[in-house]
Amino acid sequence: MFTFFTQTARGADGSLQTYVADALRRKVAIGHFNISNLEGFWAVVGAAQTVSREAGRPIPVIIGVSEGEREFMGVRQVRALVDSVKSKGFPIFLNADHTYSFDKVKEVVDAGYDSVIYDGTEQSFDDNVASTKQCVAYAKKVNKHILVEAEIGFIGKSSKVLDAIPEGVQIGPEFLTKPDEAEKFVRATGVDMLAPAVGNIHGMLSGGKDPALNIDVIRAIAQKVKKPLVLHGGSGNSAEDFKAAIDAGVAIIHVNTEIRVAFRDALIDQIKKDSAQVAPYKIMKPTISAMQKVIEEKLRIFNKMA
Ligand SMILES: [Zn+2]
């Protein structure tokens, strides 16, 4: 039995934890979509509402903001935006994506984020354990419902279109997260969720085809750590890979790069089409539908509707 489920039974209804546990039970994944601007925000909201209508039930979504993205939008401003649409019928959550220091973790915990990812992957195993523990202790003291995620194994840092596998990332089986090490890490730190290195990469390869995920490793880690797994770097992976990863224990999937590409392409298109236009809301509008389309497609796959 997942320890996560036991906690959830005692947890508050409507918390992110409840939805993650529900996703594990249903064998679907919650989509995590990064945003950099208001257009991205409306794209996620529009996509979630469209796919919820199709599903006949509310489809939960997570908005993610990295350190750079939330510096651009405002840490508390993003929280206010998500709160402005959140309701019982619209479960939308806010995650602080890759956060590299305790101070930055503290900032988002204090701002009321639903979850935070502390990323100590560039430290040694022991240092990563120690600093992750410090983040967990602070987060839970301030907000007992907050979920803390950590990562072991390096999958690169960018959300860009890449020409090759990112430097420092190795995807041979010997470089993937080891189930025993993952278990030791989770037990030592008390994190709620784990992002493993399972053949995924941050960013996506040009040509749109990323290396296949190692489903056996995902399953082995999930069985060992008994916590929901989070798949990062979901841009460029196939629908089949996603579904198999979900069945093996993945409860949240991150997508960023593909949304960024859709934004950039739509923006260039629009400016070329109407270069005399100066109204920002007219210039930016097509970027919303372009991003929304990508997000809708992912949500249908993650919820096994496509
Ligand atoms: Zn990530």
C-alpha cells in the first residue's frame, strides 16, 4: 500500500495530495504545464475546461513556474492568478518548479504554493539529502498540505529545443535512478513525491523525438519508494510511452518546451501576418490558442482519452 494513500485518507479534501492519490488509483496522470505569462495561464485554463467538458468531470491541472518564470511573473502574482479561477469544480494547483535553494523554497512556501520541487541534483547524494530535509521540514511546518518533491539523477536543465542529449545527461541504463538509492533518498528526506531519471530529458530534441522512457525502471522505482513519481521533460515523448509510464507509477507529467515552441511559432506568424498591428492583445491572442491546443492534446493522453 502506498504510504501516500494513508496520508491522504487523513488529508483535506480538495488538496493536491487528494488529486495525486486519485490519479494513481485511476491510472491517469495530472498534467503540469509551465507558464511565463498571462497568455500561458489562459491557455492552461482554457485547455483544462475544454477537456473537463469532454470528460464529463473536472480534470485537475497544475500550473508550474520555474525560478525564472516566477521571477518574470511575480511569485505572489501567479498565486493570485491561480486563486482567481480555482474552485471546487475547477481543481487547478500551483507548483514551484525546480527550486535550487532553501531561500527560494521558503519564498514559495510562504506565498502559499501547493507544491514545491527542491532540486539538489547537482549536489552529492548526502548533501542533497541534507538540504532536501531542511526544505521538507520548513514546508511542512508552514503548510501541512504542501507537497514537496525532490529529484535524484540528472536530466539536464533547459526547456529548449536541443540538437543533442544535454551535456552531463546519460541515458544508458547504468545512469538511470537506482531503485534502492531512490528508496534510501525518500526515506531519509521525507519527500512526498520523487522525480527520477528514467531516460527522460529536459527540453526536447529537434525533430520532436526524444529517447524512449525506461518503463521497467519506472516500475521498479515506484514499487520500491511507494510514492507517486513525477515525470519531467515530457516534451517530445510518445503517447504510448506516457501511458506505459503512468501504468508503472507516474502521477504527474511535466510539459514545457512544446508549449514554448507553440507560443514562439504563433507569435512570429502573427507578427508576419499583420506587422502594422500594435495592440498587444491582438498580437498575443493567437499564442493562447496555439499553446492551448498543445495542452489539450497532452491532457487527453495523460487522462487516457486519446
Ligand atoms: Zn523538470
